[in-house]
Amino acid sequence: MKDTRAREPSDAAEKATAVSAERPTAFAQTTPSSPEAIRALASGSKSAAETIVPPAWLKDPGLSAESDRYESGEMLGKGGMGEVRVLRDQWIGRDVALKNLLPDFAATPGARERFLREIRVQGQLEHPSIVPVYDVGQTSAGELYFTMRRVRGLTLAEILAGLRDRKPELERRFSRRKLLTAFSQICMVMHYAHARGVVHRDLKPSNVMFGSYGEVYVLDWGIAKLIDASEGDELVDGPISTGAGRLIGTLAYMSAEQACGMDVDGKTDVYSLGVILFEML
């Protein structure tokens, strides 16, 4: 019988050599290779999303004016009340999302108070699947804004539309098992919010986002209700509303009591979760 024991260390050494030979190539693909490449990252080039900016190339907060901190970027979304835009934080070296009220809506009585309420509700819900609020402030023109994590990915609405169209890339990335696993994460987020006394009231696929690394986010807490708030629901009783009369939310996903303008609690969100699950299946 042929003795193969002498080859085993050699085979292992060859494999180790092959792996080590691959590492510089893989490392080079994700690491700036020159000062020019580093400067391109620091200035907010497209590849900045793939690697971090070396801290030494960023602006020093003590030497820069506050007005020099953010560099405006693309528009992410715009609604009837506000808009969300990407800003480049030149002190930290990351993109953030800034949301502010549209000037026309900001002039509406009570709009500022409602917007501030949204900021405070979302900011206090500290959960990995709720976009964190970074900062809140006011421009020199008196416009209220807040910054939050810039989330990259696809909404569940986009994913479901792509799956209905049988797009191969989405079919490969989002199996039924993966969608159901993500759905369980959404349920846990809502359990956390309900335990904190908050009802979302606008759960729908376009308000759920899937990140590129397995993250799942529940977005847009703008019409959330505080269950035990003694002050009443200013979104219904106050001078502004998100719909006709007392109708708040998205009709296709809301419970009967919400559609009728009745008082709601966590069960309303559970109903919306059921509609989302039905649509996924």
C-alpha cells in the first residue's frame, strides 16, 4: 500500500500558501491604495459606502464652523409634509439622512409641534430595528430638522413587487424563509414599541426596509400614538391631520377600528402585521 502520510503536511502547507496569496488581493479590493483614493473617499465618492474614511483625513470639529459640517447630497424622498435628504457629515465621515418640514407645511398651525413630537418618539425608541436619531436642530431660517442614520437597502414593497415580476436577483436573495424570518423581527420590533407605550398606526411594506447585511428596519413613526398619553391624540383632535376627518394611516393596512376613527391600541398594529404577512405569502 502506498504511504500518503508524507503528503498531508505538504497539502496543508500548499492550502495555507494559496489562502495567504489570496488575502492581499481581497484586501486591496476594499482598501484605499493611494492618497488620491483616500481623498476621494473623504470627499464622499461612491466607494465611500464600502470602506471607512481614514480619520486623519476628516475635518477637525474644533477648527471648523458648525455650518461647514454637512455637505448636502441627493434627495431620498419627499412627501406632503416633509422631505428627506442625504448629507455628508464631514466631521465623522459618514452619510446621514436629514428630515425637515416643507416650508408650506411648516406654516400650518401645530405642524412644528407635531414634527418635534415625531423626533422625540422615534429618538426614545432605542432598538436595533428602529432608525436612531442623531441630532435635532434649527436652521438660521428657523426651520426645524433632525438627522438620523442613512439606511441603505430595499423596502419590503419593492421586494414584493420584484418577486411578483419574477426578478431573478430578488428571487435569489429573498426566499420565503428569509422573508418570514424578517417578519418575525418586525413582530419583535412592534412588541418592543408596544411595551414602551407606542402604537405605530402606519405599518405597511413601504415602511419596512431590508438592509444589505441582514438588517430589518421599521420606518416612519410620524403618526405614532402614545397609548397612555393623557393629553389626547393631537393628530386627530388638533388642527392638522394626515387624512380626511379622523382617518389616519393607510387604508389597505388599517384595522376596522382605525378606519372608523375609534381609539386604537397595539392590536391595531397586529392587524396590520397580519395584512403584511398575507401579502408576503
